[in-house]
Amino acid sequence: MTEEKAGGQDAAEVASSSSLPADENPPILKMAEREDWVLFRTVEGLQQRAGVPAAWLRRLVLKELGDNALDTQTPVEAGEVVGGYFVADQGPGLDGMPEEIAELFSIRRPMRSSKLIRLPQRGALGNGLRVVAGAVLASQGWLVVTTRSRRIELQPQTDGATKVIKVTSVDYPVGTRIEIGFGEALPDDDNPLTWLHQAMAANTGGRSYDGKSSPFWYDPAQFHELILAHGEQPLRALIAEFDGCTGSKAGKIVAAAGLDRQACTDVTHQQATTLLAAARKHVRPVSPERLGCIGREVIANWYAIERGKAFIGSSELRAEIPFVVEAWAEKVSTAGNQIGLTTLVNRTPVTGQISAFRDEEKDICIFGCGLNTGFPDTPTKGSYAIWVNVTTPYCPITSDGKAPNLDPFGDAICAAITTATKKAQRATASERKVSQKDVVLEHLDQAIADVSGDGEFRFNQRQLFYYLRPIVLEETGQTLKEGNFNAIITDYETDDDEIPGMYREPRGSIYHPHRHETIPLGTLTVESYERPEWTYNKIVLIEKEGWSEALKEVQWPERHDCMLMSSKGFTTRAARDLVDKLAEHNEPVDVFLVHDADAHGTEIYETFQEATKARGARLIKIHNLGLEPWEAIAMGLEVEEIEQAKMRRAVADYVLKRTDRAPDGTNWEEWLQTHRIELNAMTTPELIAWLDRKMAEHSTGKLIPPPAVIAAELEQLLKKRLRELIMERILREAGLDRQVEEGFTAIKLPRHDTLIKGITKMFKRAPEREWRDHIDAVVSKLLSKTVS
């Protein structure tokens, strides 16, 4: 979490007597000036700077030491020694001479500029070590640092410095070990290691963010403060330290803001704002998934995770802060109504006071650290132990002691606690049998994070299925079927919106008339789809593949200005997505649906037009062309008998209405239980003739754009053709081919082995490139020297 910048005065200005009448002769009142670091010298001042009561100072100091040790991402040990405590890691150790290490523990040391950099981590060497040194000084305790084979005894001084008392050579080549003892001035604590042990527990699993800070994580004011804190450092060097801004991109960003060769200290607030906007245009925001998570296995069995973004700041360029909220719950007793809450930010306990309790209606409530929230959907009976962790690159703070303001994450905290406690309640309800759906939903967030590389890559639904299938088998003893899994995902997306980053494989195709383009129909295709201007005004969606080629052969799509869309079986999500996208387009379009004469086919139309679990009704009217069973029978098509299914086949509402008023008394719902007629029962000439009749009944005719569009097309094409004719004449008269040959002869070509070396070097730098890319670069360089 970001700490506030040290400095400032808490004294008044000296009163001036010159403005007072001489005969009043008042006393001159002069307030002593005091720097902020002196507050670390007393227990009372330390409480103010640390943001905790005196009774918690011991646990806070040990937590600060533990946070620094855990930031090394190596194994950490902690415990008691004679007269005190120790914290040890296996990191690289502390660099510098003993006097430089002592400076790290100086209460007079100003906050380093690195503390202004926003990252989802516990923190670096900043205000935390000043608290450590202050606790030793205020209580007359002792402090020893062992690192890089040196045991350094330190003693913080009242002048703000820390003195090296003694240095001893020891056999300790790896890591850092800090031992600390507290004097009697600090109140006793029954469990001073509790916060440190909680932080260590939260550090035992999951994945952490390994990227850099993002320009999206700052508003202009904080971005300007960060720049100024880097003094005379070149601005480009600072920008290169941001996510996605390495290499030449940093230069482009600085140049786009007009700040070439600028030092950080010279940047104005307006320039910082312009630079921040330029940086954001050149990089992608960091998704919440990239932040990683602790994971369900670390703390308790019943787990929930929520992800989102908080927008913080008052300017137009507000900071976009991604976050991950994880909650774990355990029902510790069916009796009583006690709620135990442990709250962490970036895997370390918060220092602010936050409590959980039940209100008069027995709902779980949380108060403190910016939250005053009740959760009406949580279980109303029983005692629960709840852990919450917020992973975020920036959490607002309310005190020098880094007490967080969790309000920006309040909704996600509420949702995660509600889900986790519900799971814990269900699990303890007479140890009821867990369903496949329960297991899928419990592990779904983790599955999404894993198959997507924490949101960095796209993934498909079948990847989730294969990831979750062995987990479901292990926890329920039942094999997860794909149909059941797809239904669970549909229900989930109905409640929580579509899963971000998940695409569906192409299960059909699109054909553009007149352009003779065939495009696979998949989620990714639809996302990037751009409708060709004034090319078609109809879409015919055929539920099965195979017919499109026959229709294209006789130019049926061109005759009707109709896009062909085919899909396998049920209308795919991609097909529905495309129709929804076309509904928002300014060009009109009619959509026609063709399907088999069976129960499944009637459902295709109904689910395509009407609202379903996954989304609302189409905004475009869908015309149902059939084939309907009564129509197919009248055409004399072959009827296929099918076996009665164990469960009744659902049919569309329009079939039920037809049954009620059928002149021949046929119960079409019953008929469709044991009969079907396929489109394939028609010959190709019969299908084309049938489609032509249907289109004549429903179609609006050939496409004729508005007059303005026609006029613009005429003008554009005429100018294009004129340009081509005139260009051809000019080049012919100028002897273009002769000039090209003369220019080519004058250029000295590089040797073949030089080209191969260049290609090899490029591959090492950028393995995704093609050899032709190097040839292109060489040609560009040769031409830049030749053609003026």
C-alpha cells in the first residue's frame, strides 16, 4: 500500500509584534517547530505514526519485519529468542556497509520515491522500518541485523540516526535475520506474532503479480508526484519502468507528449497529465486476472473470489485500479452467532480496526476501514471464521499507519463473503451430498484463472470442461458430462454475465454475397466483424452445414442480396452474437431461419428469437421459414420415425398453438415425439425452389441503398477510375520502368551471408517475426539512401 510522503510542520508561524501597538507590549509567543520523525521517539507519538494502539505495537513491528522478509519470495521463519523475537528469510541479504544498513533503520530517514510506485505488494523499505526503529528507541529495546556473514548490533538514537554498536563476523552467507527486543514501555501482547503468522499463512500458495506498475493505476496528481520524486532522472528512463513501456515504446510515449530529453524534476502538472494520457494510449490495462490470487487451498475449505476495477481520483483521467477479493469461510459452530474476521490487503493483515458482528436481524455485518456493510444473504445462524484478502496495486489509506479504506472494494467483499459463507453453511447442513454444479461453481474461478494464464490468454469452454472434469469426479464420484457442464455454464453466465476471455470455436460459416467471401463463424470472428457496406439486406441462417455450397453455386445469395450463415445443430452463441451486433448497425437487415421439421428444429427458432437463460430476446425480428412438419407432409417429403425418448421432447409454443387449432385434429406435439422430416429429404432443386417461394412471401426485395449512398458510390468510383487512368498515362510518359531499372542498378546489394546473419539476429530478438521482415527492413534502409 502506498504510504504518505514524509515532511511538513505541525507548528504555527512565529507571531509578529511589529503590527501591534507599542504601548500594549504583549508577550512574544513563539511555537517550537518540530519535524515529523520526532513522533517516533515516544510510545505516544509512535501510536500516531503507526496508526495502532500501544497494545498492538509489538505485533505491528513483527508484521513489518515479516512483510519485508516475505517480499523476498523465499522461505521465512519467525519465533522467539531469549528476551525477544526473530524474523529470517533466505533472500539476497541487505546490501551496503553496516552504516548504510543502520540508515535503513533510521527514524529520520525520508520516505523513498519507490514508495510512490503502485504495485500489488506488501511494501518495501519505507515507513515500516521507521516504526521498527521507533519501537526500539521508545521502549529502550535492542536490535540486531545479521546479513551477508555480518552480525550488526544497532541502537536508534534520539537525534533520529541509528548507531552501529558492534559488528561481528558470523557464518550466515544467505538471507537476512533480524532479532528484536522490546522494553517495558511497550505494553505486553498475549500473541505478538499473530499478524506475522497470518501473513506467512497467506503467502504459502497461489500466484503473485510479476509485472511492472501500469500507467492506468495513477491519476494525474499522483503521477506527477511520482515523476517529481525521481528528481534529475531522465523522464524516458522512468517511463520505461512501466508495464508495456519498455524499449523504443518509452521514447515514443515521451515524444508524443512533447517531452524529449526532459528531466523528471522539470515536469509540470499539465505535462504530467499529457504524458499519462500518451502512456495509456500505448499500453493495455492490466486485467484483474493478471494480479494472481492466493487460492482456495491456503486458508479454509469454502472459498469465493471476485474480480473487478475501482476508479479513483477526481480528474478525467481517473486511476483504474484492478483488484481481486478472496474470501474463505468456516462454520466453526452451529450454536452461537460469533463472527471472527481476519482482513488482509496484499497478503498481509490490515492495521486498522475492523470488526464483524450480527445485527438485530442476524445478518453478518462489517464495520471499519471504510466499510459499514450488512450482508442480508449470508446465513443467519451459527458462528463463522472468515478471512478476506484484497489484492490490488493501490488501496487508499486513512492514516500514517496505513489503515486502509476498503470502500472501493466493498461490493466485491460483500459478494465474496456471501458466497463463501453460503458454501460453508451448505456443507455443514447434515453433511449433505455435494452436487456436480456445486463443485463446478466452487472451482470455476480458479479454472478460469489457470486456463487463461491469469487473464493473459483467451480460452475456450472445452478447456474449462477438461480442467474441471477430474475435480468433479474426485469430489462427487460421478463423471461430469459435457451437456450438464454446458448447462451449468449457461446458468452461471445468466447470473454473472458472460465469462470474459472465453471464446467459442467456429461451428459454422458466413458467406458474403457479391464479394464471394466465406468466413468461419466463431466468437473471435464476431468480435472483429465489420459489416461490408451496403452489400446485403438479408441473412438466411440454416441450422446445418452442407447447403451453402449448393446455394453459392447457383448464385442464390447474390440473387437475393442475402448473407448465408450456417451452424451445426443448435444456433451457436456466435450466430446469436452476430445477429445482436447487426441489430445495432445503421443498415437494415431481415433475418430468416431454416431448420429441420423436428422437435429440436422448432426449439431452434424459439430460443433464437426469444429471451433465454443466456441473454434477452433478439432486437431484430427473426422470420421462421420452417421447415414445419405439416408443411413437409403437404410437400410429400419422406417422414422418418424415431424412438420415443425417455424424457418428452420439448417443442416450441407455436407448435402447441397449431395443435390447438389444427383443422385435421393432429396433435403435432405428440407427432414430433416419434417423427421428424429433415431438410435433406428435399433435392437441391426442391430446396432452392422452396427457399425462393419463402423469400417471395417474406422478403423486401433486392438491396437499393438510399440516394445519397448511391451518389457517393458513383463519385468515389469515378474518381478512382480517373486516378488510375491519369496515373497510368503519367508513369508511361515519365518512363517509369526505365527509371526503376536505372535505380536498381545503382544500388549496392548486401551479401547473402550478411542477410542471413541479420535474419538470425532478428530471430533472437523477436522470434515471432518472419524472415521477410528483415528483408523489408533492409530494402527500406537501401531506399532511404537512394531515393530523395
